[in-house]
Amino acid sequence: MRKILLMVAVAMLAALVMFAQDKGGKGGAKGGKGGPPKNLKVLTPENYMDNMRAFVPALGLADKGGCNFCHVADDRSADTKQEKVMARMMIQMVGDINSKFPDGKVHVTCFTCHRGSTEPSTAPPAAN
């Protein structure tokens, strides 16, 4: 368990360093970095950036184009990439799962299944 926590902490630190060095990303709809988020359907303005930063290590996006894996480079608010549409569904799924725990704590994250990969690393049970 400690090894997993250490791996998550190192991945989060690496993501923070990567974002701190980002010089020219585009935020919002067509605005520059730091612009207000546009077209939020699942996340809130208060939690979207923390979630975006968590996706990089959870899905191994650092070597797959970072934000552009899910977002259109010139218009991050666009919903034209299937990866973004799927990410929204997965965020809702994780929220639904966590809402079922009576203690109110986060038990499931993207990393729970993805383990640093864009494809889940766990296989669903076989259908009968």
C-alpha cells in the first residue's frame, strides 16, 4: 500500500512540475492560459483544474500529448474529440461510485483502474 501511495505522490509531483513549466497552453474556449473555463458539463469551476492536473499521471498523458490527448489544441472547450466525451462519462461514473460510500471519502479515482495508462488496466468480469 505504501508503494502505491508513493507512486501516486511521485506522479502528482511530476505533473505539478510539468504544469509549472508550461509556457503556452490555451485555456478556456479560445482564450489564453488562465482564462475562465468554458463548456463545463461535469466539473465545476472550483474543481476543474485540480482534476485536469490529476489526469496527467492517472492516464499517463505526459508522453501522449498532455492536454491535447482529450482537448482540441486551439479550442479546449470543443467537444469534437471522443476522448473528451468518454472522459466526461468516466468522471461521472467515478463520482457515482464514490457517492455510494457512506463515509463521504474518495475511494475510487481514475488511477484506480487506469494505473497510468489511457486504457483501463483492469478487465471487467466475463459476461455469462
